[in-house]
Amino acid sequence: MHIPLLFEKGTKGTIRQRLIQLNAISIVLIIALVSIYSYQLISLEKKLVTMELVDDLFKNILEVRQYEKNIMLQLDEDSAANARKSLDEIASNRSEVAPNIKSAAGKELFQSLDHSFNEYKNIFDRWCPTEECTIFNTQKHTSKLIREQGQKMVDNAAELVDLMRTNISQGFKEILFWLTFMPALIFMGGVILFFSQVKSILDRLAALKHGTEDLAAGEFKIIPTDDTSGDEVSGLIDHFNDMVEALEQKQEQLIQSKKMASIGTFSSGIAHEINNPLNNISLSTDTLIEDFDSMEEDEIKEILDDIMGQTERASKIVRNLLDFSRAQSSEMEPLYIDYVLHKTTDLIENELRIHKITLKKDIADLLPRVNADLQKLQQVFLNLIINAEQAIGDHGTITVQARETDNEYIRTDISDTGPGISQDHLDQIFDPFFTTKEAGKGTGLGLAIVYGIVKKHGGYIEVTSKLGEGTTFSVYLPRYSEDADREQISE
């Protein structure tokens, strides 16, 4: 049996094993207590028997003293015979009492009593040599000696009786201790142990419950735990953490695939936007080749500058597209919302123009920064703009607004003039796989991804819509605080 398994933090063992150990310890403790109780009762019984023998010894000693007094006063002719009979009984009592006295103090008193008895008997035999003792053969000096030894014998016997009573009283106290205090102490220890184990399990289950709630809200948080017991709950938490890591990786893959799907959505606009500068470059090059000999130096330089400008324009389009599509590790940094919004709308502005959708921007100047991942924030706004474009179809307006609120948040609104969303669907639009589009036209993951990214950035998203008037998605992101960032780094 290894009791510390139940008490030491971080020890190995399943809950089932701990329960088996606890039951085994309980059985051992019960057997131990029963054994101790039995031993104490047997010991007390022996003390009571010894006390009875000592009482008989003391009683016979008092009778001898009584017969001694009667002999001196010649009150009873049978006193001498009775005294010798009592002395024989005392001798018998001594042989019975001697083996039962265990304590050192008791043995010392018994030896003193034994010595007093022997002295008394020797003096008594000289003092009363025949069965008929008379006043004429009781010398004065001998009478004094026998009284002195008799008193010593009585005193020793009385002390021995008191000592035996004290031992019996102590025995009762020991039994009371083992019957009350020790069971209570063991019970309290068991209760403390039980509740410590239950608290450990409940705390970890509560952490697991919060973890599942965070996971349901799109937050992939690992459950921290210092417990290394390896029990069923710890195993469950380890598996949950593995699942969170796997889901987070899957979400990253899903975001990347959604990016590629978004690129497919506005690829025609990108192609058209790249085609314009390429056409301009082609025309300028043709002109330069045909009329090079007749051109002035300033004219040639002007055409070359135009070619360089168109090349930079096409390069910028491709660079933005590559930056957006490239899979990168998540990196949080202070960003200006207007920079993110302009960089995002540059990707889809031409696509909207093809569908005769007007893009309006109403972005306040000097907005505070937000702590965000550029690519993920682009994904949020691009998904919302693409949803607005698909809702409108052709001919409409998408408005992008950004401003600071009164509660330390930066608010960005993506509004469209589409048909709107039914109130019955508003509570479900952020649920995974829910979509109002026709079968095969949408996966229902776009807004769920948007919700998860915004939540991970410490913000939240709201939606308002009216049928026939349009829909507005409002993204709230917490304002970046350098003090909070320093505190986080110092921690």
C-alpha cells in the first residue's frame, strides 16, 4: 500500500485506481482500528482482573491488622488462627498478583509490599508463636515493630490499589481516545482527501466546459493544466487540446482555401485591371518603335515614363494579389484601418466596376490603430464585400465606412443596397454551413470564418438588415493600446 499516491500532487493514477486505493486504505484502517480496540479491551480486562486481585490482597491485609488488634486486646480467642489464615491468603494473593503487574511503578510498590509482608510475618511468628497468643507472651517492643511493619504493609497496599485504579482510568481514557478521537481524525482526513480529489476533478471539468464554450465561439484556446496525474479527466483535457490544435490548423487551411475561392470570384476584375496597363504599354511601345527616329528626346522620355508607370501599376496589382493569396503565419501588429481597407478594396474595386456596382468609401481621418493580422483582417473585409456584391448582383452601391466609437472600439461598416436578409435568418447567418444562397452557390462558411477571425482579434460583429433596403455588417475591433502591449510583453 502506498498512501502518498492519494495525497501527493502530480502523482500518476486513474480515478478508478485512486478509488481502489482509497477503499483498500479504508479496509486496512478499519482492520487496524478493530485490532487496536481488541488489544485495548483485552488489556483493560487484565487490569480489571489484577485490580480485583489487588483488592483481595488489600482486604486480607486489613483483616490481618484487625486480628492483630484483637490479639493485643484479647477480644477474640480465634484471632490468632484467623490472622494466620489471612496471612496464608495474602501469600497466595501475592503469587497471583505478581505476574499481572507490568508497570515499573507497580513492580516497585509490589516489591516494597512483599518486603513489608515478609518482615511482618517473621515478626508475627515471633510475637505469636503458638495458636493461643496471650498478653503474657506479647512483648512491648515486638508489638511496636509489628504495628510499624503492618502500617507499612497497609500503606504499600493502598498505594498499589491507587496505582491500579489510575492504570484502569488511563485504560478507559485510551479506549475512549481510540473510539472517538481517532475515528473522527481519520474521518476528517478522509473528508479532506475526498473533497480535494473532487475539487481537482471539478476544477478541470469546469476548465473543460469553458474550453468547449470558447471553441463554440470560435476561440481556439488551449486549456492550461498543472495536473500530471494522468487520470481520465487529464487525458480528456489532453485530447481536447489536441483537437483544438487540429481545428486551428484546419481553420487556417479553410481560411487559405477561402482566400483562393475569393480570388476566383474577382479574377475577371483582376484580369481586366491588369489588361489595361498592358494594353497601354503595348500601344506606347508600338508608337515608340514606329516613330522613334522622328521623335524628340522629350517625347521619347515621356513615352518611356508612361510605360514605366503602367508597369508599376500592373506590378502593384500582381503584388497585392500575391500578398493576399500567400499563406503566412499569423502575426499580430498595430495596423491602421484605413490602410487595410484601401489595400483590400484595391483587390476588388475593378470587379465591382465590371458589375456596375459603385464602391463608396467614408473613412475617417487619423483613426487609432488596431492590433491585428493584416491578411486575416483583409479576409474579413473582402468576404463581407464579396457577400454584398453577390447579394446586389448588378447595379447597386456598396459603402465602406470606418470611425471611432465612444467605447474604445474602431467600427467598420460594410453596407449594400441588396435585397436584405429576413429577420428569421439573422440569428443564424454566422452559424457554420448556414446559407441563404441556392444549393451549390455557397458553403455557408464565409461568415462563420469572419465571425471567428473577429472574435480572435478581441472584437465582435453585428448585422442589421431590412428586406428591400439592404444589409449592414458592423465590425468592432478594439483600439490598440501601447500601454496594454507593454504590460503583455512584461508578463
